[in-house]
Amino acid sequence: MSPNRPIGIDAAYCTGQLQDVIADPKAFSEELGLSLSAVYNYLNGRIPTLDVMFRIAQFCDRPIESFLVRQPRDGGTG
């Protein structure tokens, strides 16, 4: 990827990453203080707002970018 090329958010990738970390939507919603319907919306393709995504990333101890942007594989160009 060119260093000057803007990076877009990959909604399908974000949804997949959230599905990987949310094993129990009810417990997850309670732990983060989110409504259960919001969590189901995220699991079905809605991208959380920045403040919610930040809380999710901190809770999972992952950088926020790891949920939003598919990372290039080692040795590859993307």
C-alpha cells in the first residue's frame, strides 16, 4: 500500500473482528455498558461510533485499528 494512499475502513472486516471477540453478546453489552440491541447491530454490520470502538478496543487490549483495517500480511503488499 502506498504511504500516501488513504486507508478506508473495511466494514465487513470490522464486523468479523467484532464477531470474533463477542462470544456472549449479553455479557459483553453489560460489561461495556452498551445496550444489547447496539451490540447485535455491531454484530450485523454497523460500525460502532468512535467512542464505543475505543472502549471495545481497550476492553479487548487491542489497537483500535485492528478492528477497522485489514493489516497486510508479512512479506506481502496487502
